Amino acid sequence: MNRHNLILKALVPITSAMLAACGSGEQPATAPAGTEQQADGGQSTVQDDQSEKNIVGVAVGSADHTTLVVAVKAADLVDALTNAGPFTVFAPTNAAFEGLPAGTVEGLLKPEKKEALQDILEYHVALGVFKPETIFDGQSLGMVNGSNVKFTVKDGQVMINDAKIVAAVPASNGLVCVIDKVLLPQ
């Protein structure tokens, strides 16, 4: 298992342990106004209607990313992507997923394909915040799955591998860069 996967997989139990430790005193812990957490959930179960949305909240709020949200849930990556980060997620649109060969998405959503789906989704996540305007032509970047992507910049258009970055949306734990194709690790 590579270092990035270990970091992401370690975040969930560490966060859970910290939350459990915070609530072990004699007086019950109280959440800030406008927030609450379900009893047996991870970071993704915290309901916060006041703070800036995290990466998962941005995706859930986008009608163009419903397929991505379903895939993130099927891959059990929701808690990892709601942690503090910072992360940059290169988020394919529904149309990007529709551009894959017929049956690909449906096949990857099957429980027996969970590891393959995780690998693909982790190929869309970088540790740190990488704003499109700070990316330079020829830049290579290591992704959470251990593979690298390559950026090209031509006439102000930033590409990650062969996908265009069409928008960037800030989140409380990083940045969501909307892309027009699904990135596939080699």
C-alpha cells in the first residue's frame, strides 16, 4: 500500500479516536450552534449548516456531479474526503462519466469492483491545494493512488492528462476542480 493510501486510510480511525476522546469527560460535549453529529458516524455525518461546504458537500450540491457522488459512496471514500485535508479533487462531470464505454460505470459500482473504483477515484485526488492558475505547463503531480498526472497549459487552458479543467470551486478542506473527462490510471 502506498504512502498516500496509508495517510487517507489512517485519517478516519484517528479522527474517530479524537472524537471519542473529546466526549469522554464527565460533562457532555456540546457542538457549536448549527452543527450536530450522528452517534455512530464518521466525519461525514457531521451536520453543519453554517460553515463553508467541504469537498463532498460541494459535489453533493452539484447537479453535474451525481455520478461522482454515487461512486464516492460506493468506494467508501466519503469520510476520507470530508476530513480536514487539504485536498484537490479533480471532479469529472456526469457527462464525463457518460463518455466512458457503455457499462463501465455500472460495472465499477459493483461490490466486487470496489478496489478498482477506489483506485480510479484516488487518481482524481491530490494532497494539497492546486489552483489551476498556479499550475504550469509540463508539471507532474502525484495523486493519492500513487500514480502521477501531467498538466499542460496552452492559451490559458489547463489540462490534466487529456481532461480540461473547466472550473474550480473552493471548499473548506481544499478545492474541487471540475473536469470534462474521467482520469484513468495506467
